[in-house]
Amino acid sequence: MNNEITGKPIDRVDGRLKITGGAQYAAEFPMKDLAYGVAITATIAKGHIASIDTRAAEKIPGVFGVLSYKNSMSLHFPQGGDPGSGKYAEKDLLPLQSDRIFYDGQMIAVAIADTFEKAEYAASLVAITYEPETAVLEIEPNASNARQPKTGLGNQPMQTKRGDASTALANAPVTIDYTYTTPVYHHNAMEPHATTAQWTGDELLIYDSTQSVYGSHSLMANMLGLEPEKVRLIALYIGGGFGSKGFSWPNTVVAAMASKLVGKPVQLALARQQMFTTAGRRSQTIQNVSLGADRDGKLLSIRHASIVETSFVDEFIEPCGVATTMLYACPNLEVTHKVVNLNRGTPCPMRAPGESVGTYALEAAMDELAVKLQMDPIALRLANYADEDPQKKKPFSSKNLRECYEQGAAAIGWKDRNVQPASMRQGRYLVGYGMATATYPANRSASTARAILFADGRAEIECCTQDIGTGTYTIMTQIAADALSLPITKVKVKLGDSDFPKGANSGGSQVSASVGPAIRAAAIDVVGKLAKLAVQDTGSPLHGLDEKTIQANNSGIYSSAEPQRGESFQALLSRLRLDRIDALATTNVSTRAPEAGQPEAIRNYSFHSWGAQFIRVLVDPDLYTVKIDKAVSVMDIGKVLNQKTATNQIMGGMIFGIGMALMESSVYDPARGRVVTRDLANYLVPVHADMPVFDIRFIDRPDVLISPIGARGIGEIGITGTAAAVANAIYHATGKRVRDLPISLEKLMD
Amino acid sequence: MYPFTLIRPESPAAAIKNATKGTKFIAGGTNLVDLMKLDIETPTALVDINGLEAFNTIETLPDGRIRVGALVKNSALAWHSEIARRFPLLSQALLSGASPQLRNMATTGGNMLQRTRCYYFYDPAFPCNKRVPGSGCPAIDGYNRNHAVLGTSEHCIASHPSDMCVALAAIDPRVMLHGPRGERSIAFAELHRLPGSTPHLENTLLPGELITAIELPSLPFAVHSHYLKVRDRASYEFALASAAVALDIQGGTIRAARIALGGVGTKPWRSKAAEKTLVGAAAGDATYKIAADAALNGAIPHKHNAFKIELAKRTLVRTLNIVGGNA
Ligand SMILES: Cc1cc2nc3c(=O)[nH]c(=O)nc-3n(C[C@H](O)[C@H](O)[C@H](O)COP(=O)(O)OP(=O)(O)OC[C@H]3O[C@@H](n4cnc5c(N)ncnc54)[C@H](O)[C@@H]3O)c2cc1C
Ligand code: SF4
């Protein structure tokens, strides 16, 4: 269809609602007798609670109670553990179940009152004493005790070998060997983790800020020991998650527990400071990368050894080296991950877990190798271009990375780059150009959706997936409108409700590729049902035709052979006196478990997205302030579903990467293990004044193997490669190689 | 936040009368309310001075001095045409601070009395000599990147965060006060205290005393001035180092100089030592470097802020060059 709306840069269907404040987030559901919870968090890194004195707090009129391990209900140990069906972030620390403390900032109590202000005041009056124990606070002194886990999240292998990396490295004519470090990063979504919980008898209604409505729903039923039918969980709008809301954190279940305690609905939103301890983070990483090449730049050996950290109550391993296993054609490779347990809150996925920090180390190392080889960094990458997945030994479903390099180089003006570091000037400023490869797996998993066509010509889509702020409502509306041949104004997509059929969780950039095909299939089934009715109906112009020759067109169904022959949906349904026709469709395709009865295309190919990131920086030669002047990204992400939302995802990812490269960093007090940069005045993210001119482009070639929609996910790939491109550009501008993020100015000063 | 009562006096006299022990004046509230939310400030009552219209004007006096009321908003002061023309360094300092929304709320009086951004001061779970006298200073052996290198003591190394005050330190206005014992004025340089052994005492105001205005001297050479702020991002962030400079250069020789530094001092840091090296010297990079060394003489680094010494020098040299016409 040439007048397809999919792909068009339409405005967000919920844009107006959001801008005008009409979109309701989890802590924005006014209800009768709503009580407010304020969380109280631990101020030691390890030990026990010795005493909790709540008397002063409970004396305040309007305070309903203080929930802690002393009066809390028992929770059931959550089964499962796959984020799609619900994962509690800290399996060995169900909230408020004991007096034990595993990290500073752990949620240990909640004060509940009739106003937020009173709850806050009450929380400050709760007197807690501790019996502290010696905590393990830093990776470096404990690195020698690091464990070497076999697998990480989703059974991803954490130790990968091919050939003999050590021997090949020892024999390589040109080698580099450097260690790159990244600090703890925090997601800091604009909307904090927030929940409103309301019991009616033994039924529970939860408004939650989650990236997995289905998962959070089943997890809550699981932990509270309820039948799933007794729980309804809703997340209509989510103010960002970036991975921090993929697992469930204490706020959700504790809101339900608090509500039970006081017999009123309870709203519980984390304070910004609490977002730094009990809502996930990215692990600190220490990554050693060794590369060996021949004199023409052909890679002979890659070694990427990472040390990361996790808490004592769950294990999330930042998979730094996963992209390294497939990015370049190289016969000898060794990727390892080690992990140290610390008394810090548990890390979790954060925008491109692994690839973000991993591509920083690998792509900075490639730049160092290019310098050593006196080779153009793009030429080095082309010399090692992987035409098939070198680890899985399967062809890629679609890879147009060469074009990404070419277009990006042209857009940034790569040919004007003087190879010599610190050689280019613009007025006072040193000028530098850097580039890096971007990559992220193209994930797809099973999804179910319902399409409903009403007699008045409107359609609704229902699916229990969620729009975490990325534009899911909009692109799903476009997909459904095309499949039904309706204008987008006639299509309403409803998401974020556990009463709807199960859709994919928002993790691994998979929603578009997973839910889009299900919605399309459901819509096509509706059209099929209508066609069947029409051919059997003597009143229809399509009577007697073969239903397979009928297709949706212009808000109705028409013969594909005779495009004028047919009728509108409205005409057909009203003649048949039907209010609605609906269909439920499941697309059971998973690139994540490709062997288990999946279509051949899925089994035989490796699915990834690609891109090239180019950065131009201006660096003050005395003060070492860095200004990103231009950022170019050329992305190969399959079909672009909406130019606007796609550009916006890549831009957001790059801004994340710029922050990661230049300023973001969570610092823990060395003596106490308490985060000291725990608000947005001290955890710096880029502001508008830091923004470069962005030039974001897409190859826009559908990946027909991943789904009939041809789109691969786009939420995470934008951050990958960006930090390396920035670091490489700063090296080119100054001749200084900083291998420790963020590259704050003191690291560049002599 | 602790409960408090709100008092809205209609005259300065009533404001002062209500400013009894445990109360606080509130102007823009952009610093005080944040600190109250974190239980760092726990006033029993707020005396809201925003109704005192008389303090909301900017007036040029016959002798050329400019009187700026304590309630004049940072944005109004920055964009005031005479301020922008006669005191570029002040206008630039104000506009480099916070964000437009905050500057539209923040006042001249409140800006001068804003409190440090030391991470530990902001977190009641930590001890802090400034917050709880005698409890200790975790910053000295902890994370001290945004801390001071000048004017520190073994009890406190917190930096003064204001940009406006750095420009004022260079200009050295009179600070007009009104308190239970009547009106008086002090030099700006006398307003802020060094931490010494009493870091909780930050200024020399007497109990219940209200800042009513500041009076900028007619300092004609301040037309040749500049404020430069160096920070981790381009906007909406406090200074790692900043410099306010005014120079009177005639025929290549410096006749008079005003130098103040930000981000590095425990109070807005005027450097008379640097000024002294400049006066009578030939304008130029060599002179400026000597001044910068003098300004940072005696600076004490800590683990994470040692770079500020060199950064402040370079910032000052750059600013001198800008005012001197070489950059
Ligand atoms: C996010 C953020 C970023 C910021 N960034 C910067 C920055 O980059 N640079 C910078 O310089 N500042 C910055 N600030 C600080 C800002 O400049 C101050 O908060 C503001 O100037 C305080 O003025 P106010 O009128 O709001 O004071 P208030 O908060 O009302 O009061 C502050 C203090 O002054 C006292 N007070 C107020 N007026 C009087 C008076 N007339 N007499 C006696 N006492 C009085 C109050 O009792 C209180 O103790 C930032 C603030 C925020 C929140
Ligand atoms: S530096 Fe000063 S404000 Fe900071 S913790 Fe030490 S005493 Fe407190």
C-alpha cells in the first residue's frame, strides 16, 4: 500500500494529553481516602536494625501507621525470574521482611498519613538505631576474589571463547592492551518509581510505573499469594524507565502492603534521593581490552575481560563483552566477566546493558589500535567487517553497516579531518573528530493482541504491553490503521492494563518488533472475519466472491481484483446488526529462544541492528571544557515506523551516551558506602545548552526476516558507540586519551 | 519537612519584630525551601518578606552609587540596563547562575545568604560541623570534588556556591541592614565569615537582622569587567572555578584592579594579593600569571579538588585576558 501511514513522521497520538497534563501517571490517580506513604531508608551499608521507635511519628494526627518488618505481612518468595513474567529485583531481599540491612538506602519502613506532608514529617520522626557490621564497599580491593559466572540475565553466556586468543595476541605484530573504567550510573527517569495500591476486599488494584505490566502483575499476585484474577495492574503512561522499571522494586509490593495495613488506598512514590539506592543502577565496570592485528589492520585476537559488581541480594552482571563476541570478524576471541559482591543496591539493566559500556571500551580500543597502525579508524573497521555472526556462525538477517559508515563520514566531514591529534583548530578551540560503531541485538518475543472493530467505524486495539514514553501508542496506532485501512483518528490503541492480552515487556528494545506483528495479525484477522461475513451475505456487493480476494481499503473491504467493488465497514456491520467484530492474535516468535520450535528464518539468522556514530568536539586548550559541536548517527534498524519517534529515540540515546562520556557518575562515600551525588544537582546529566547539532539518519531498509513489519527495536542502540565516539573525538582534539569515564576536565588538564 | 507557621508582615519593622529565635526570613525560597524539605533547616516560623515593596527597587543615587533592594530578583538585576552597562561582571555572574526560572524567583538578599552545596551538608544522615556543630566533617576524608581550596579550616572545607557574590566581592558594595537594634551597614567583605572552628556561623548578621539593600559604589572602571565561570556542563551548574575581574588599564599599564574568585573559596573570594601584583604592572599574559599565582597562594588541596588550584589560575588568567582585550 503506497499511502501507508506507517513510517510517516506523525505527531504522537498522546502528545497533546501529555503536554496538557491530562496523561495520568502511577501517582496521579486521585481516589477517596487516599493515603500517602513516604519510604524510610537505611543509613548503614550492612548490619541489623536494632530498634525502630515509631511513637513520635504515630502521635501526629493524620498519621495512620508506620510499616516495617515488625508489623509487615509475610511475602511469598517469587517464582520464575524471567522479566517477561515478572522479576523482583532483589530475590534475597523481599522488602520489610527482616531486620537485616544489605546496603545503605535499603527501604526499611514506610510512614503513612492522610497527606504527603504529614507522612514526610512522620517519616523524619521515626527513630532507628542499628547494629552495623563491616561492609564490602569497593571493587578494586576485592577484585582478586571475583567470581566467574557461567551465565547472566536470560542465560546469556558470560564466558565466551573461540580459537586461542592468548597465543594469537602473543604472536600479533601490532597489539594494544588497555583498561577502561566506567562509574556507577543511575537511570534517573523523570518519573520516579511510583505506585498507588487499593484493596477492595481481597481484590487488589495497582497503578504502577513499570516497564512490564504483565510481569509486575503476575509478580504481585505471586508475592502476595493472590490468584492472578484478583489483581489488576495498570500503567497507562510511564515517565521513562531506561531499564530501571523492568524488574520490580520495593515500591510496588510495599504500596500494597501499606494499603493493607491502614485499610486505605496508598500512594507511594520514591523521592529522587531514593532513586539512587532502591531503584536499580548500572554496575561500575573495569574492562581490560587487548587487541592484536596484522600490519594491515586485520584483527588476529580480541580479549575483553570485565570485572563488574553486584549486591549481596541478587546477581545482575553487566554484560560488557557480549557485543564484542559478534562485532568484528576475528578468529581468536576471549570474552570474560567476573563479578564482585558489594554492599550496594542491586544493579539492573540500564539502556543497552552491556553494549553501552562495552562498546565504549571496545570502540575506544579500536581507535587506539587505528592510531598505532596509522590507519583510518573507519578503514580499520571495514578491514574487520563481519559479514556473518562470527560467534554463532550464522548470517545476519540484514546488515547495512557499510552504508552507515559512509553516510556518517560524509555528514560529519570526515575527509576534512587531519589525522594528527591536536592539529585542528577553530578559533581558540581544539577540534576533534571521533567515530564508533553502534550495535544492539534485534529482539522479538511472543505477544498477543486484540483488535476490535465497532459498527461506527472505529477500532480499538488492546494489548498488555506499555508505552514507557517512547511512542509505542503512536506507532501501534499507525500499524493498526494500515492493517485496517482506517485513518489514525479512528483507531484507539489501549495498552498498560493487565486485563488485556499479554504483550511483550519493555526490555531489550523489543516492543515494536514483538507487539507490532501481533497487532497487525489481530487487525488482519478482523478483516478476514468481515470478508467471510460479506461473501456470505446476499446484501453485500462482495457476495459470492472468494474471501481470500478481499482486502481492507479506505475504511472498508473491497475486492482486490475490482477495487471499486466493496463496502465500508460501517455499512457491512450495520446491515448485519453487529456492534463489533473482534479478533485475538498471538505471534509466537522469539529471537531469544530461537531453537524452541521457531520458524526457520528465526533459527538460521543472527538478528542485530547497526549504526555508526560520529562526533565533532571543540575543546578549550587551557580550561579543557568540552563542547560537543556536532553529533551524527546513521542507523540501520530495519524499517522506520515513524521518523519522528525514531529520531527522538536515537537522539535520546546519544544524549545518554554524551552524559555517560562527559559528566554522569554516581559517587559513593568511601567510608560509608552511601551515595553522595544523590540528586539531580550532583548527578549531572546534559542540559540543552550542552546539545550539539544532531544529524540523525536511517538506512530504512525493512528486515523481512524478523517480522512482516520489518522493524527492529530502536530504544537502546542510540547510546551504544556514543561514549566511545566522544572519547575518540577528545583524543583527536587534544592528543589525550582518558580511559576513565566520565571525561571531566581535570582528567584532561596536565 | 517540619511543620511551621507562615507570617506575612507588612512593614520592615513588623518583619524584624517577628524574627524571633527559630524563625527564618523567606524571600524567593529557592534555597531555604529545598533545605527545609531535607530537614536541614527546621524553622518554626517563616517570616515572608516578599510583601515589603520598598525592598524591590533599583535606584541610582545622585553620586553615582546604585542602590539595589534586597528583594530585587536576580533576573531583574541582571537585565537592568545600568547594571549591564556599568557592571558587566555582575550581570554576567547573575546570568551564569541557576536557570531562568530560578533567577526569576531568587533575590539579591537570598542569593547572598544561600548555603553551601557540600554533598554531606545536604544529607542529614552524615555528620557535618556546619549542620550539627562538633559532629565532624566527612568531606575532608571523603568525596570533596566541589569543595574549597582557599579559606578552609580543619573543621570545614565547604565552598561558597554563589556566582553573584563573586562579582559583588570584586565590587565590594555596602550591605544595608535593619535589625532589632536599628539600621547599620557593613562592607560586603565583612558579610561572610571564614569557617574556622565555627563553620555553622556563616555571616555576621545579628539575630533578627534583615538585609534591606546593597549599595554599589560608582567604580567607573567596572565597565571594563568580566565574569567567567567554568563548570561540568554548559548551564545549570555551580562553578568549579570562576573569576570576576575589573581592570583599569591606561596606556598598557594597569592602574587599578578588582579580582575575585568563585568555586574555590569558603566565602566569595576577593584576592587583594592578586590585585596588588597587577597595579602598576604592564597588562599582559606574564603579569596575569603572576597575579594568578598570588591569588592561589596558600591554597590547600584535598583528594578530589586539587585540580581546582590550577583550574582557578587558568580561569583567572583567561578572564584577565578577556578584560585586558587579549582574548
Ligand atoms: C537547582 C539550583 C541551581 C542553582 N544554581 C546556582 C548557580 O549556578 N549559581 C548560584 O549562584 N546560585 C545557584 N543557585 C542558588 C540560587 O542562586 C539561590 O537559591 C538563590 O539565590 C537564593 O535566593 P532566594 O531569594 O530564593 O533565597 P531564600 O531561599 O528565600 O533564602 C535564602 C536564605 O537567605 C535568607 N534571606 C533571604 N532574604 C533575606 C534578607 N533580605 N535578609 C536576611 N536574610 C534573608 C533566608 O532566611 C535564607 O536563610 C541554584 C539553586 C538551585 C535550586
Ligand atoms: S565541608 Fe563543611 S559543610 Fe561539608 S561536611 Fe564538612 S563541615 Fe559539613
